[in-house]
Amino acid sequence: MQHYTEEDLRRLLDKPMFHRISETADELGLECYVVGGYVRDIFLERPSKDIDCVVVGEAPNPGIRLAKALGRRLGHGANVSVFKNFGTAQVKWHGEEVEFVGARRESYSRDSRKPIVEDGTLEDDLDRRDFTINALAIQLNGNSFGRLVDRFDGLLDMEDGLIVTPLDPDITFSDDPLRMMRCVRFATQLNFRIEDETQEALCRNAKRIKIISQERIIDELNKIMLSPIPSIGFIELERCGLLELILPEIAALRGTESRNGRAHKDNFYHTLEVLDNIARATSDRSDMSDSSDKSDTSNTSAQPRHRDVLFLRWAALLHDIGKPRTKRWEEPQGWTFHNHNYVGQKMILPLFRRMKLPLDERMHYVEKLVGMHMRPQVIADEVVTDSAVRRLLFEAGEDIDDLMTLCEADITSKNMARKQHFLDNFRLVREKIADLQARDNYRTWTNPISGEEIMQTLGLPPCREVGMLKQAVKDAIWESRIPSDHDAAFAFMMQEAESMGLLKQTN
């Protein structure tokens, strides 16, 4: 955290947009303050794109009046959008966005997070803020330009690395339960500690999260996922009881069981270690963890190195969710989790549907990685053959690098010799993948024999045997038993058809 004098703050706000706001507010006789996350991030020296201003003055809508007048002052290139239902307005100019709202006070009913809003003072407006570090304001009016208002000692909490509510935390969280998710999110993004009374209030009010829409919850979860150390957030969510309500599949991973002196690892903490490993592996995309409170994480686009950083992290979080359902004690092996990857893969669709996560190719990407995350390990445990790696390569497709990244992150053994053994084996698998990619042109590979050709040649209708023959040809090519050309594939298909008794049916 950086300390600034009032002169320093004037210098930091010495920008055309802030001076135009100052001039316009003075002309209208309105008080104007830049507030919230933008001010917080000045002191934390974090980039912040969204600028929020609170305007104090005669009703109605002093914020909208200031925004419209500012748009006229800025002239060509300024765009003003008014949202009357919310009493806000936004001004865009030369790549900058500023949102204006009149100072207000809020009151809530028990069954809704939508407040009853009334005009208020600056003090009323700061009282309604979620945390002390977000209840900072800097005045923009000419005579007081750069004056800091720190009503709740937010700077001291920032210096101590604390998340604290300005008023009674039970009221803060009960009024708007989404603030509980924001509390955990800020603690994760900033690596701050949640103050003890605030933490206790989180536990007491956790069940209030049920009135919040899944869309708002998932937006906060995605920001936690994209933080530098996302495990911080999931540990806090588990500690206060929110995780069991939001993601029971992850909460179910918590704990160990011992029998005959043999215990399995705590799969909750293992999962979080894997998630943090993935976060480090994707830290080259640190811009994904936007400091903005309003950043949209619902439509993450494809990237050159990893197809989708956010959903690669979701795959890491969910890769072992099948373990509680598959846990068995078997002699002499001990605790087993056979086929937990396939069971987990089938759990992705209902989880994504419930959480209002996208049901498009991003969900299928997570399904694929969860279902396949044991495959490279099986290959690495044995002789790394061309045929096994070729099959892996074709089935993983363009997601092979992400799959390998997930599998490497999944190595969390505390035995360093064992961990290095696995990493060395995965390095051999990666080398074999690179070699086969260079030789096989796998991205454009198609089966030389189509289902239509099989049906026409053998006089078959669409049936299970057609699929079996196509798969047999594919397997033979992938295992290097026949070359990948039509004549060889056709001859092999006819041999297989004869062994299945299908040629006799056509004579």
C-alpha cells in the first residue's frame, strides 16, 4: 500500500476528465466525489478502469444532471447513457468511462437484496458501502480537489490487510447477502484477512445466500477463480459454510477416513493445490484477474496458449468431484476411487446447469478434461508407446496441452522423488506428443473409411456393426498396425467384416 498526501492525490487526479467533471460540478453548484474501488486501487497501486462518482445536491437526479452537463462540455466524441430506473448515468470519452449517481441511503426488506432508495448525504452514501476499503471518497470540486474522505478508517484497514464492514456486519450481510461473496472475493484478490467479527457474521448469515441469483454468485466465483491464489477464496467459503450451499460437490471432498491404519488424502486440499498449480501455470494471463469490480468473466475467449484460462481452472477445481461417489475400501490396495474421472465427467452437466454456467463448448471442454485427466498418468506409468500417445493425442485434440498442464498440476505428492518421477514421465509423454504431432498432421486426420462406404460395400443399414468397423479401422491406424491410407484401411475393414460374419450376409 502507498501513502499519499492531498497534494499527491491532486497530482494523481490531474487528468482532463477529472478537471472537466470538477468544472461542471462547480458550475451546477453540486458536490462531486470519486468513490469506491477506483480510490481503493490508487492506494493499492492497482490498475482500475471503472470510475464511479457520487454527486451531492438538490434532487431529483443530481448524478444524471451532472453527467448530461459534462457530456455537453466534452462535446464531440462524448457519449452519455442515462439509466433512469437506477438513477445513474454513464459518460464515455476518449476511452474513459465514468458512472455518476446521486448520493443516497438504502433500506432493505428481509426477502430481497433490492433496496428501497432515497436521496441522501455523502455520509449516507458511504454508510451503505460494503467494506471500509471501498468507503473512501476523493472530492473533485475546485477548492477541495483531492481532499480524501475516510469516514471509517479504510486506509488503516488497507494497511493492515483487513476486510471489515463499515457498520454492523450482520446488517451488512443480511441486507445484501451478495456482499458475503464479495467479502471472500476481495480477501482472495487482495490476499487480505477477513476481520474476526466480519468472519463470524459470514458464518451466521451464510444461509441468506439462497436469495441471491446463481448468475450473481457465479460472477463472484469466477473472479475468485481468476485470482492469483484462488485457494484462499475456497478455504474462506468452506470455513464460513458458504461452499456447502454453493458448491456441495467441492465441500464433499473435505476430510479423510482411516481404516487399518491407512488413510486417503484430503481431496479438498489436494484439489485446491491443483487449482493453485494451474493458476501459477496460467499466470502469464494475469490480466484475466481484472481489478475492476464490474469485470465480466462470463464470456472468456480463446487464448493462444490455453484454450480458455477460466475454464481450465474450473476443470482443475472439478477434476476429482467423482471421488466421494467412488470411494471404496478394497483389500489389499486400501482406499480406491476407481473410475472417479468418468463419474466426475457425468456430474459436470447438472452442476453447470444448476450454477448457470455456460452449457456450450466450454462445458464440453471441462467434461473432456475431467474425463481424461487420468489418461496421461496411465501412459506415463507404462512404456510410452506411439500407439498409446497417438490415441491420447487424437482424443484430446486441440486440448492436449491443457490436458497435460492439468495432469502435471495434479502431482501434489510431498515425496519429492516420487513427484520428480511423475514429472519426468510426463516430460517423455510431451516429447512423444510433439514428435507425433510433427509426423502425423493429427489436426486434419480423418478416418479413410466412412460409415457410408461400409454400408454401401456390405449392404448394411445404419447399425452397431458399422460403428464397430469404423472404430476397428481407427484403432488399427492409431496403433500403427496399418498405414493411414484408403487401400490399406479398406482391406483391413473387409478382413474385420469377414471375421464378424458380415460378408456371408452379403453373398
